[in-house]
Amino acid sequence: MNSLPVSTTTLTASPLPTRVRARWLSGRTRFLALFSMICCLTLSGCGFRMQGETPMPFSSLSINIAQNSQFGADLRRAIRAASPDTKLIEPRDMIVKASDIDESQDSEDKATIDRIKAAKVLKLAQARLEQTNESRGTRIVAINAQGKPEEFELSLQFTFRLVSAKDQIILPETTLSAIRSMPFDDRVVQAKEGEAATLFKDMQRSLVARILRRITAPDITQRWETLAKLTPEDEDEEETVARVTAPMTAIPPMWQNPSLTPSPVTVSPE
């Protein structure tokens, strides 16, 4: 039997003409550009801003929040990252010379040395970030059928201001607050104390970010430039504030976590 010849045909994809391919790529590029523009407009409209450097207008800054507290360390780290050209003036970096101490002062007295260092900081810093008030607390917001706490509300408040070396107000006293809710079980008090400490740390990080956004806002730069243009006569009329004299080295009570268990109640024998 004779076999029938079988013809095979190879299909090959013919390339697009150069003009058509260039037109297709050009249309795709325009689409991607338009899509990117829409995304940018949408993000800017909702207040999104990429993190990065947001320089402050002054070249040096002092902070009266304790360096040995977690909050103080986090705030300093954030300021250095956002405004690397702004030098932080710290008391521990001050060198006390013999000529800085009067004959009536004790050169071995730590309080005297701390006051001299604080005075040097005030002279060197162009601006001061001052903590004027703070509070953190716990509040029972729900109880169970036995009258025992079932849910706590943790709160953190921080009041600060920004002033110039001449005690002029750059940013008036501003209070920021943070609140978190936490379920409670008196059978695992120690674990709940740890959970509360974690929530307080989270609130502190939130406050650091909010403080940084506030002190790097455009109106701070505008206010600083306005103060720089004041004449001596205008400076006399400018409102000033009293300096905060709180110690800069001790950890304030704010950064110590409050207990979730109530203190014993003293019963009077009468």
C-alpha cells in the first residue's frame, strides 16, 4: 500500500511592524504615567507623606526630657533622623571648667555641677523643647458580675512647648493624648501588668511621632523666621515664658507604669 504524502506547515509569529510596536509602547508608557500621577494625587489628598528628613529651622536644640527614659531616647533618635543638621545640646556633653565655679560654690557638689551644665545648655541652644506637664493613668471601664475589673482604659497625656533662647514662644503649650483599652483578668495580674507596659510603650511611640510632626510643621519655620526679623523694640513687646527648671537627669514619674491593682485602703479604728 502506498502511503499518502503528509504536508507539514510550520507556524511562525511574525513580528509587529516597527511603527506599530513603537506606537504600542508609547501608549503603554502614557498609561503608566497617568496611573502613577493618579496614585500620587490620591495619596497626597489623604495626607500620606513618605518618611524622611524634615529639617527644623534652628541649628541647635535642647530637650528637658530625661535622656535615660525610653521616651526621651526615642524622641532624640527621631529628631536626629528627621533633622540631622540640628545639633542636640545635652548637659552630659558640657564641660565644667574651674573658671565656671565661684569661690562660694563647692566644686564637688553634684547639684552645683548640674546647674552649671544646665546654664551652659541654655546659652548654646537656639531653641528649647520643654516638657511642662505629663500624666499617665488607668481607669476601670467595665466590671463583671462579681464586681471585679473586666476592662481597663490606659491613658497618656503629654504637654510641651517650643521656645527660643530668648524665651520667646515658637510653639505654645500643646497637649497630646493617647488612649488604649485592655481586657483584664485578675487571675493573671502579672501578665496583664506586662501587657499594660507594652501598651504604654506603644502610646509613647505614637506621641513621639506626633511631637515630631508638630515641631517640624511649616508654621514652626514661619514663626522662627518672624522672630529672627524682630527689632530690639519689637522683642521687648514679644511675649516670653518662664524657663522650666525641672531636673534633666531623673526619670520623671510619668515614665513609670502605674499599677493595675489598687493600693490597700487604710481603715480608721474609729
